[in-house]
Amino acid sequence: MQLIDDVLLLSASDLVAFLECQHLSALDLRVARGLVLVEAGRTEASELLARKGDQHERAYLESLVARGVEVVSVPSVVDGVADQAEAARRTEEAMRAGAEVIYQAALLHGGWRGFADFLERVPAPCPAFGEYSYSDARALAGPPAGADARAVGLR
């Protein structure tokens, strides 16, 4: 949840948080409005998870490039390289151009925003792009090895 130029931007995580605990959403809204200050920081465990996630992401990106897959990189909002509107515009341009994979995709529509490490073009027609559309690479990968399909909603 983020307030930019008096516009509240929400993500899928914000929706899940609201469904789980409306009080959490009320607290998040107070933080977004600057009424409550929260000191940013990570625990050792969350720092380790972030580092491992970054390593996995880099390895996956390198494997795509090594296989000759066309990867379009979008300037990262998270790293402060681009603002959300610019990153979303660049993502849309890559989608309309039919890029095979879009790295660090930014999606923005109305008051909703989302980010995907990797969007992959799939052969599923859609009105915006014609004979193809895009899916988050995690959704295409399926559940982790050994996962119970019922636990991840695939049943």
C-alpha cells in the first residue's frame, strides 16, 4: 500500500492482508498516509531469504539468456531506477512488441499495481495482444516439488 500524489495504490498483497485482517489494513493505511512511522529493517532470517531469492532470480535470468530467450528488462521501481508510471509504460511496450520474457515487469491499472520478476509470453489469445498473452513465470512453473496440490489450490 502506497500513497502517491493523493492516490492510494494497492497490490494483491494488500487485498490478501485485508481479507486476513482488516485491522492490519487499517494500520497499513495509517503508515501510507504518514500518520505512523515504521522503521524499515530486516531480521537476519528475512535478510537471508531475500539474498537467496535474489540469487535464484539471477540464476534463472542467466539460464534464460544462455538458452537464447529474448528477455526485455524493465527499469526497476524497487531499486529506484524508474518510477511506477515509467516502469509500467515500458512493460506495456514490451508486451505489445511480443517479448518472450519481461524481467521486472511493472503493472499499473487505476489504483492497483503489481510487480512480476518474470512475465512469460504464452500462446493464449487475448484482446490486447492477439494470439498471445502473459503469465507470471511462477504460475507457469506449477507447485514446488513435493507440494500437495490441494494446498496450493490446484485441485
